[in-house]
Amino acid sequence: MFTELATEIFTRGLLERGVAGKSAAFIEVGLGNINYSFLWATTLGFRCYAVEPLPSEHLIKATGDHKVDLAVGAISDHTGEQSIFIGEVNGSTVSDVSSLNPNWWGGSKREQKVQTWTLSDFLTSKKINSVAVLKVDTEGSEYTILGGLRDIPSNVHPEIIIFEYGGGATRGSNSSGWSSEFYPNTLKILELAKTLGYSSFLILEEQEPMPILLDFSKISDFDALFKAHWTVGNIICTKKTLSSDIMSLVEVLEQESKKESARIRREAFRNTVKHYSIRFISGIRRRLPCL
């Protein structure tokens, strides 16, 4: 499954079905360089807010173009300042895996100080008193952020919570986003959501062909849900109980996934042609003096 594509289709589908009012805020925390939900959320009429400690020029332009309120900083357990560890994979900087946690699998030893707010202080500073969606993708600090729901009035709790889990390895490896330092926090978020009265949740796992719809009241062991071969995904929690008809969106997902697969194949082909074209031209240039 294309996790981000599925997240968009199901979140958008829920909003179009009236799960949350359009006068409420749509908040994204941790945006990186791709998969900005505000690109479509603004078209539905939602007031969108973006929170990103290391915004790229692309994000700055996109938020400006779509009139999205961009807060340069991070949501954390305190308001003030904190170090963020710059993302690095195989020796190359990858800002999308930067983390507030020095032990995150994608982080490096390079750090940078960033502004932080508690969730409560952020909402107060923006005068937000109604939240449609709170989407969190912060490379290991999701529980720190969502734990802040305890400190705000229940009537301000988001109608929909979306957060990422796992990453960097498989569940069975007990490493990276599945290590003992991070994976238990995924379970804590689900336990917190259940305690706060959320009714249903969808698991959108990269290694599964279809979303999994579950009822909080029927789950006593969240750990048992996560299979050894799973790698990374998003979970969508909703206050309203979701009926099985939401799964009708699977057909939309299947159609869009075929388009995405075709796009990836075309891009891979273009990159291959470009790679060998460069090698071919370079080879000719090396031989020119000999001609």
C-alpha cells in the first residue's frame, strides 16, 4: 500500500462525509519535503496550520501560495528551545528524518536549536479552539506531542488524529522505529486515544494491501495488532464510530495506486535513460581528443 496516498484518500473521504466541521483547524506537525496534506485540505475550505522546525524553500513557498499559517518550530513537552538532530541516511543529509530525539534511527550528531511549544501553548497562540485534524509525523516524538491532548479541554480534541509509526526496519527486528525506545510509544498513543474517547481507527500499513478498520472498544491488546513483517504506516483515529462503508474508499485507493505505480515506473525509466545517456555522452567526450 502507498501509505501517504491511502492517508490522503481516507482522511479526505472522512472530511467529505462530515466527520469534522470545516470551521475547525487542520494542523500538520512535521511536514518535511513532500506529502503536504494542506495542498488538498485548503481546497475543502479548512483553515490550515503547518508546524515544521526545518522548513525547505519548497515548503515555505507552498504554504505561502496556499495561505497556510507556517510556524517554524516544533511541538514538544515544553515551550522554549530544543535541539533537533539533522537527518542523515547513508552519509547524505535527509531532512525528512530529522528528529528531536538524538537516538532516532535517521538522526545524526549534527544538531540545531529550534523554537518549541507545548500543544496547549501552540493552540492558544494561534487562537485555535476547534480542531478537525491533527496530523503528526515527527520521527519518534509523536507521543510527546499527542500526550499534550491531556492538557487541553476535551472539546478542543481533534476529531481526527493521524500519526506515523515504525520506520527504518521491520517490526520483527525490534530496531529503528520499532526499538524499545520508540515502539512502545505507538501503543501508548493508542491507549491514550482510547482513554480520551476516540471510537475507531484505521491502520494504513505499507506492507498490507488494504487498510484495517478497528473499534477501540473491542481491542484490549494493541501490541498484538502489529505483525512481524510490518515496516511503517499511519494510523487514523476518529471520535466518531466509522461504519464499514468507509471501506468503499478502497476502490478509489486501488485506482489511484495503479496510477502511482505507473508514475513510479515512468520515473524509474526516465532516470535509467538519463543515467545511461550521461554515461554514453561522457564516454564520447573522453574519446574526442583521440579522434
